[in-house]
Amino acid sequence: MAISLAELVARQPVLLAPMAGITDLPFRRLVARFGAGLVTSEMVASRELLGAAAAARARAELAGGARPAAVQIVGREAAVMAEAARLCVDQGAELIDINMGCPARKVTGGLSGSALMRDPDHALRLIEAVVAAVPVPVTVKMRLGWDDTSRNAALIARRAEAAGVAMVTIHGRTRCQFYSGRADWAAIAEVVRAVTIPVVANGDITDAASARAALSASAAAAVMVGRAARGAPWILARIAAGLAGGTVPAAPSGDALCDLISEHYEEMLRFYGTEIGLRVARKHLGWYLAPLGMEALRAELVRLEDPARVLAGLRRGFSELEAAA
Ligand SMILES: Cc1cc2nc3c(=O)[nH]c(=O)nc-3n(C[C@H](O)[C@H](O)[C@H](O)COP(=O)(O)O)c2cc1C
């Protein structure tokens, strides 16, 4: 039975944003364990996926992850994207998200990601091809438009809905803004008015107060959180509890946090293998430790090549932190 995204976001209206290099399977599992409406894979280049590039397959990896299993694909050729979507569904994807928001020159230069917003007719051909190719819900993530003179998210969302798209997420910036300024949540309201499918508001949401403000300004059905989840996989659950007016679970601290970081670390090494895992894990260690003022420990740990020494150093660092408290 197809998932009802309206029901899903009504149950838990805080979703994890896909983030390349961050929301891999180990991180998504962790976020889902604390609680999230939906967690989506990092973007996967459709062409690489079909070319069986190992890294692309790892990015789309779903085994044992959160349900519904969602994969985001990026690309610019209808047939290739449709084939990539089919492959993801064969591997267990229960939802396919199309990336029409990535501002990176590497992606827009290939006329993918947010560049698709400059050519709505072409974007629609891709969307139609993907919708026709798979029996699961297809969603689209985009920005407000390419630049301030072409804010066409509402128009594209309306056409996407007519083509069978089940939900759209809008990052409240234009492509040309990249990450500058503030996300314009009120501008998302125009998209909400244009469609009947759920709209998700994204950009600069970091806590329950900003989530509430984004929902109120946009009238969106849900919010999506990206950067605030780095080093804080529990934050979506805290935001959701805050929105629901319930008891907000405490963020893990002390030994519980040390256990969590260690577990995440070991998962990354298992998932990527030691060599790549060590590199990927360094970023996450930084995000966990910086807010605790453990910069010196981070600097020490990221130089180590032996995972056992990293884990021992982490344990020692947390003991010292507790002793100093
Ligand atoms: C490092 C990084 C990687 C990202 N990768 C993706 C991606 O793969 N697909 C996508 O649709 N958006 C991607 N984004 C954009 C986020 O999903 C989100 O739209 C943006 O960060 C704004 O939300 P935030 O303010 O909550 O971070 C990425 C953002 C960052 C910072």
C-alpha cells in the first residue's frame, strides 16, 4: 500500500533534510531512532547510480534504515532519472525525491539541481518520467526560484502536483542566494496556496520556536531541518515534541552522549570501511565536540588513524569534562 505523506507528516511534522556527505545511512538511522517524520538519503547522481559507481550506491543504501526508505535522485535526463528511480525502488526505496534545489555549480553547471527551475518544461518532463516509472510516491525538493526575478516555485509545484507528485519541500531561498541571508518562510505560503499536496518548509529551522515561526508564516504542513541536525541527531525529536506541546526529551549528555558518539563512530567505520570511515567520521566528531568546547580533543582525535585510540580518547575526554564540571 502506498504511504500517505499527508498522514505521515501529520503524525510527525519534522523531517530530516537530505545533505550530501552527512545524511548517510548511519546518520539517518540515528536520527530515525530518536524520531523523525522522514529521513531521506543524500542526493545520488542518477547516471552514477546506473553506472554502478560504488560511492553512488552507498549514498542510496537503504538496508536496515528508517521506514519509509526515501532516496533523493539528481539528474537532467528523463530516461536516466526514470531508470535510476526504478533501480532505487528495486533496492527497497519506498519514496523517490527529485533534487531541484542544489545550488552547487558542479550540479547546476550540468543543468541539474536548482538549474531545473530555470526550465520548468524540462523539469516537468523529468518529473513525469519518474512518476511514470515507479509505483511509490515521488516528491520534489526545490528553492523559491533561480533568483529574485524568477521566483517560480508555486508554478512548478502546481504543475508537479498535476503530474502526480505527492509532496514538495521548499527551501526559502533562491538559488542565487546560496545560503546567504535568511530563509523567507512567508514566501513559501504562495506555494502552499497553489497546491493541495503537503508542502514542507525548509531553511534556518533550528529549534521549536523557529519551526513554529516557519509553520505559521508559511502555513506549510511540516518543516525540514538540515544543518541544525549536524552533531545533534536528537534535535528533530526535540523540535517535534516542542511543536506538539509535549515534554521535550533532554539532549543526551555525559556518558550517554559519549556512548552515542562512539556507536555512531563504529557504525561509520563498519559502513564505509576503516579508511574512508575515519575521514567521514572526523566531520561528525567536530560537530559533536565543538558545542561542548572540546576543540582540543577534536583536534587530537582527528589526527589519529587507529579507531580504538579514537574511542579511548573520546571516553577519556568525556571523563575529564565530567570531572571538571
Ligand atoms: C552540506 C550540505 C549538503 C546538502 N546536500 C543536499 C542534498 O544532497 N540534497 C538536497 O536536496 N539538499 C541538500 N542540501 C540542502 C539542505 O537539504 C537544506 O535545504 C538546506 O541546508 C537548508 O536547510 P537548513 O537551514 O535546515 O540547513 C545540503 C545542505 C548542506 C549544508
